[in-house]
Amino acid sequence: MTLRDRADAYAVLFPDRPPLQVVREQARDVIYGTWLGGQDYRNASKFYGAYPPGYLERVMALFPDVTPSALPTDVLHVFSGSLPPGHYERCDLLQPAEIQADVCELPNIILNWRPRLVIADPPYSAADADKYRTPPLNRRRALESIARITQPGGHLVWLDCVWPMHNKQQWVTVGRITLIRSTNHRVRLVSIFERVAA
């Protein structure tokens, strides 16, 4: 699918939301947009830092070609926290998950499976890591590890307060979406990366 196809697929499922734009940036297409969460303050989980309501539905709207119910699944959630079991695999260091490990260890654990879509919501700061009782995140190492297990042409959707450092031989940025949950919440960035074919 092209990025225009992905933006159009999102518009079909969210016709009342502002459309995503596909713009040329340094000779390549990139999706840009803003997602406003609105006044729904309820989370399905009381876990600190859980996904905002509706976030995963918006992400998955961009990837109608990914089949979560396929076996093995096409989708891996890293830093999965309290995300319940579903048609995906989860990886978390402390919380119950199919893969209970540090994300940087994934290349030593996942040997015969390559997800097409990895969705990540890491601790954004050292203070956040303290709340989770985990070590501070090394973003560069995490993205390198995720690249090693992701299918060429696959995608990583990374939710954070920064655009993370990454190896351009592994990842190309194909999306930047601002996520505004509501007033008095951190404004976050949804960075979408495509795995470069080796």
C-alpha cells in the first residue's frame, strides 16, 4: 500500500476527523496529521501511561493490509504494559505478556517470526521509567533491536514525546502525527517508520 492508500483507509474509518495529509519531504512521501483525543478521560486500564482511548483503533486504520488474526500474528506490541491479550503478541519487561523480556533482547528471542507491524509506547523519560520500575530507555538500541526482528517493508509505530534517534539504514520515517489527548496532557508524537529492505 502507498502512504496515500493508508491515509485514505484512515479517512474511511474516521470520516468526521481531520484527514491525514501526504506531503513530500526530502524527496519522499510522509504522512502528517493531528489526532485530538477529545474529552474521553476513561482508560480501559488504570495502569500509568496506558494507551489513550481510541488510539489503537486509529493506528490500525492505517494498516488495513495487516492481519492481526493471522497465525502467526502480524502484530507485536512492545512496552505493552497492561494491554490485554488479543490478536497480537505482547512484549513487556515486568507486566504479563507472551514475551516477558527487555525489548533489546528480542533479536535473541524471536528467531522464526517477523512481525509486519510493531507498535511501541515506551517510557518517555527517566521519571516515567521510575514509575514503571524499569531502567531508563535507550531509544537508539531499542529501535535497532526492533529493526532486527521486523519484516523488510514492515512498520514501527512509536508513540513518544520525541522523534527517536534511529539508523537510517534500518528505518525511514514515513509518518509524523501529533497526538493531543486533551487539556493538561502531554502532547505526543506518533512516529511511523518503515523497515528498509536489506
